[in-house]
Amino acid sequence: MKRQAMHYDTLLRVARAISETKDVEQIVQMAVASVSNTMEAKGCSIFLINRKTKELELAASYGLSDEYLQKGPISHLHSIRESLEEGPVAICSVMDDPRIQYPKEAKKEGIRSILGVPILIHGNVIGVMRLYTSEAWDFTLADVDFVQAVAQICGMAIDICRLHKGYKTSIEILKTMRNPRELRSRRRTPHEGIPVSIGHSICTQVMK
């Protein structure tokens, strides 16, 4: 019940953030930090699909090293493709699953399991949220539902930003955002990965 209550609190905070700011950068950064801390995971990330390059471009990350984030281009056609086409995908062991594009880099980062869920807008997949754990994790249906719910809220925030900015595609939103690697490394707070402008009350609740 405690974990379930934390799930509800996190969903409420992310939803509230959408109503309080039009800055999608703050929302997605707070979302990945909240999901990672709530699940007591190693880290979390959000990628958006670039239809021109057929690659996933990083929009936000928490708990992951620069070396891992810069491991190389991520093809949305080969990297856990099912999570972009058929729904959530749980990878119990990154070293034994052929769907992992960079298994050696994942092992070096200390990643054992990955949960990937699609980010949808109007029924179309625009990206993916990924949760990373340092221990082998048998993801439950509640885990999947929670991460998918946050991903869906992030999709709403991205679409609101797209409409507000007058963009035709979601990937264009990255033009307005600072490099997420620089954001994480240069603007750390006591709750790493959450922008300074996000209220400390939110951060404190996430870390409880």
C-alpha cells in the first residue's frame, strides 16, 4: 500500500506541474526524477523519435552517467522496438536479451533490467520512457501501469507545448530545450536532475 500511495502522489505532482508551467523541460525532467525515486530504481530517461534520422533523441534523464548517455546513436527500429510499437516491454536481463542495442555499455553502467513504455499523442507513438534498475527486476503489472501513466502525462505535456509553440511535430520541441546532459551536469540540486525552479516541496515529497 505504501508503494501504491507513492505512485498516486507522483502522478498528482506531475499532473500539477503541467497546470502550473508551460515549460516542458521542467515537466519531463521532474517526471524522470520522480519515477526513478518512487520506484527506487537506478535511473529513468525520456526519448523522442526523430522520424527523419530514425533515431531516438534524449529529452530528459536522471541517474545515468554521461558516458552511458553518449554511448552512440539509438535506433528506434532496433532498440527495444516493441515498446514503441506494441506497448510496454520489460527486459529482465540486459545481457541476455537480443533487443538491447548496447548490452556491454548497459552492463558497464550497472544496469540489469529495463522497462520501456511508449509515449503516445493522439494514438501515435512519439517517444519512449525507460526505467533502469541495478538489480534483476521482475516488473509487476502495477509497476508497468505506473510508469505508463507518467509517460502518458508527459505525452500530454509535450503536445500542449507543441501547440503552444506552433510546431508541427513533437521532435521540434527539443529545439527549445537545453541539452539534457548539460542540464543534469551543470544544474544539479540536492535532488539531482530536478531543475532548481521546481519547488522544494515537490522534491522533498519525491524523496520521502
